[in-house]
Amino acid sequence: MQGGMAVSVRYWVSTDRPVGFPDLEGVDEFRNELASEYAALVRGRPAGAGGPVHMLVQVISGIPWIHVLQLIHDGVAYDLVKEGSRSFILRPFISAYRKLRDRNQNKPIDLAQLQIDFEDFQLIIREVASDTITDYLGVILQSLAKHYPRLVRPNGESPAEIHVPVFEDPDPKRSCRFRETARVDETIRGKAPKDYVAYWGLV
């Protein structure tokens, strides 16, 4: 197990069979790969017919983000961070996920959200285009490391949560200027990977 890291993977398979639904091809191998590297939970459920397989992933690492930030600044690969007995190692998850995705071309997988819980704050990344999170994760984390000092208040208070990305709502009747996108009936169009480093939401 990688320095006490845990990974939870939940997904919804589009099907009209609520019992005995056809699961993802290679999901047992995916589950075993994760279990060899992390404390891992992989659980699928049936959803309404039509559309891609929606996947939500939560990664828990006991390493503080402030140390990850410093190591990234020092040139350590973003997905292979170690500090003593603790680690933030994403490479095995990303590799296993891509294998699973490639084996299911007939049942597209959509990594809708990746939540990373560090010791000192929570990072929530939501997709802006189908299955782009893993491809742009390095860009996101390196950009976050670069700009993080600007996110700390003058009194030293740092963010408890960072939401990547948020969008400016063009609706004249909007309830707030910036927001996350909705799962359904979204009015914001033209989302692209560059939006991952445009606007972030802080708590």
C-alpha cells in the first residue's frame, strides 16, 4: 500500500437491467491493480439507459499539501511524491484507469470528478470535457503549486477546499457570478481543457 493512501471509485453503468447488469470489461483486473497499491474500494451501480459510464473518484493521502507543493516546486513528478513513510502517488491509479478506459471503448467511461483529500485541504476537480481530468492533472497540480501562495489570506488563513474549475455564468438572471457546472440542463457552453486553469472556487 502506498504510504497509507486510499482510493474509492464509484461508477454508474447505463443500463435498463437493474439486476445482473453488464459490468465494465476488465473491472476485476482494475480492482486488483488498485488493491495492490492502495486501500481501495471499487463499486459499480446501474443507472438509466443511455450515455457514458459516470465515475467519481476520491483519493485520500495523509501527506500535507504544503509539502506536495514544495516537492513539485523542487522538480519532483506530481504523481510520485513521497515524504518519509507517507506518499501522494497517483501513477498506479492513472495507469489502471487508462487500461480500464481503453478496454471499454464500446461503453465510454467519463471520469466526472476527482476529489483529493490531503491532510490540510481538499481539492475537487470536475471534468470540463469528456474524460479530460487525467490528461490535464499534471497541468492542474503544477498550476496550483505555482499560484497557491496567492490563495492564502494576509492573516495566514489557507483554503480548506479548492474547486477546479468554476465558470462565470452568462445568464443575466444568475444567482451568483461564478459557479460550478450542473450535471444536467447546463447553460454554459464551449467548455474546454483550458478552463481548468481559468477560475477556481475557494472555501
